[in-house]
Amino acid sequence: MQATDKKAVLLLGLMVVIASRTDAQTLCNAPISGLEGCRPAVTLPNPPPPTAVCCDALKHADLKCLCQYKNSPLLPELKIDQKLALELPEKCKLPHPAPC
């Protein structure tokens, strides 16, 4: 991994940590607090269906923007399963699938 990529991953990690401490922060137009509500639905081994809070956050999200993070090495560190994350828009019955 190049130094620039490592810095970007570190910055993203810091952003997630900082943003998760305040409800007013957003990531790709979705409230971080709402996206945190998605965590159980994207965590193995027995993920429950996404909550209403999670789905509401995704309704406001820029899914194309969120797709940029799909291959982030940070996802496994956060125990987020990429496949489950990509299934969320469909599970939330969003009208437009994620463009990933």
C-alpha cells in the first residue's frame, strides 16, 4: 500500500471515530448515527435485518459516495462484511440500487 493510501485510510478511520461521537456529523449525506444503526445488519455471523434507523439513514445517503468505501481495508477492521453492506439498499427497499 502506498503512503498516500495509508494516510487516506488513517484519515478515514479518524473521521469515523470522531464522527461517531457527534450526532450532527454525516458521511455521504447520511447521518453517522443512522449509519451506526446499520452495524448489526452488516456484522457476521448472524446479522439481523436492518433497522428503520439504518434504512432511513440510507434513504438520505449518496450511495455512489458510499460505494467509494466498499473496498476499504477499514471495513474488516470495523467488522463490517462488504457483501452484507452492499445488500442493505435492497433490504431497505430503496427505489434505486447502489451503483457499486
